[in-house]
Amino acid sequence: MAALKGGDIESFLRRPDPRFRVVLIYGPDSGLVSERTAVLARALVDDPDDPFQFVRLDGDEIAGDPLRLADEANTVPLFGGRRAIRVRAGSRNLAPALAPVLAAPPQDAVIIIEGGDLPPRNPLRAAVEGAASGAALPCYADDLRDLPGLVERTLRERGLEIEPEARTMLVAALGADRMASRSEIEKVALYAHGRGRVTAADVEAVTADTAAVNLDALIDAVFTGDAATLDAMLRRCLDEGMDAGMLIGSALRHAYLLQKTRIAIESGTPTGEAENAARVHFRRKQAFQRQIRIWTAAALDDAVARLAEAQGMVRRSPRIAGALTSRVFLSLASAAGRRN
């Protein structure tokens, strides 16, 4: 049995272990489930578009005819070669149909099952994780640590490098859903096609009128104490699918930048020189200058601590992530309003 995690999942997708003939790919991020299914299919068969090599079955139909999956898995390919069978789980219990293939794994096929957000005691998940021939690959929402790697890998596959500033901007524009993130990265790759390198200007040109502008407006509203704009931008960002943890992470990075600049000023660096060293985008420069006047280094110490605590709470309690994010942002905006 195998319940893979972290880097082990990526290694398995690149080079599947032949011991595992039934692979369950499941989790709340449906985009990541679909992506990993496609990656695994490409690693298992020569042509995933060939219906003889890659067979697609409906989970509810299989549940209604439990022997069909075993029959399909043990069918000898007419022209030889490797085969994979994708089963998309539905509302009916697939565990009885899996029992024969888990007990006597097929020799010439691998079964890939796409599932939703399955709890540990779900019969399908329990059956695969408990079998010697089964491997389970969970797919959870991307966090800030995953996104830079996703950006680098996706662009590298298209022959592109990305400048550090551009990578930071693009990561800030992405959310937790893998499919949505992949779509945004693909847009940037298409825009920069043929130039070999993605610049900050490329990222801004593709994302400036959507996620990045809304995120910038949200963060600036927090640190200038503009509660009305904060409320509107937070709802817009969440409605557009941005992850609450990513929003807090972006605010935390901005707080660090303000803190660094404020410490420099309080240590004797001329204000203009310290602000220029921050390299804030010209579109946000006035807001940044205003925030530097509002916040002291000591106050920013407290802001960083609050955001870091909220980031941990969001990761532990994703179901109330939106409410936790709203609370910490409004608290900081209120503090900025009192200082303004």
C-alpha cells in the first residue's frame, strides 16, 4: 500500500512504480486531480488519445456492473503494448468493483481512478490505501510554497525562463486552484512566446487588468486603512477564486517590505532613498509612500505577527479561511486608520 505525499507524488508521476496497478488520485482541487491524471497517463502509455491504449470508463456504470472493470483490466491488447484505464468516480460506491483487481492486479494495465475530496474512512480511499497493489495521491490546494515551482516548471516546458520580479508578480496573481493557475501561466507563456524570457512587463500586460490589480488594491486598502475598498476588493478576490491563504501571504510580504523600508528610515536613511530601494511599481508608489508615513517599525512588527498567526490559522481551518482573512485585514485597516 502507498499513500504518497509531497515530492514522492511528483517522482511517482514521472516514473510510476510498477508494483502499483491501481492509482487513486483524489482531493478538493479538481484541477490538480485532472492535471495529475493526465501526467500519469502520459507516463504510462505512448498515446493517451488512442482509445485502445487509454480507456475511459464512468464510475457509476462500473459500480452497477462490478465485474466490468476486472474484465477490461485483464483484456489482452490486440496489438500489444501498455494500457491504462481511467475511471472517474461518481456518486456510487466503487469499492466492490475494485476488490477483484486489488486482490489479483492486472499485468498489462494500470487503473487510474479520479476521485473528489475523500475522507480517510471513505470506502474507495480505504480500499486503495489498504491494498498492496494500490497507491493514493492526494491533491490539495496549492499554497505559496508550491506556486513558484509550478511557474518555473510550466514555463520551462515551453522553453521560457522568468525574471525573479516577474515570478513574484505572477505568483501573487495565482490562486489555490491548479487548473486556474495553469491557465494564467499559459497566458503569460503565450504572450512571451519566442522571446525566451518572461519579464515583469509581460506578466503585467497579461494580468494587470484582473487578479494583480485587485490584489494590489486589496493590500493597499489594508495598509492605508481604507475599510470600504478593503471590503469590496476582498469579496472580489475571493469571488475570482483567489486563495485566502495566498491573500494573507501577499499582505505578509508587503508588511515585510514596509518594515524593511521603515527600519531604514528610522536608522537614518533618507526617506526618498529608502522608498526607491523598495522598488515598488510606479502604479502603487503613492500608496506605498502614504503607508510609510502611517506605519512605524514597531507597529509593523505587530502587523507581521498578526498576519503570520492568521496564515497558520487559515491553513489549519480552511473552511473558515475567508472569515479569518477578513478579520485580520479589517483589524490592520482599523489600526492604520487610527494612525492616519
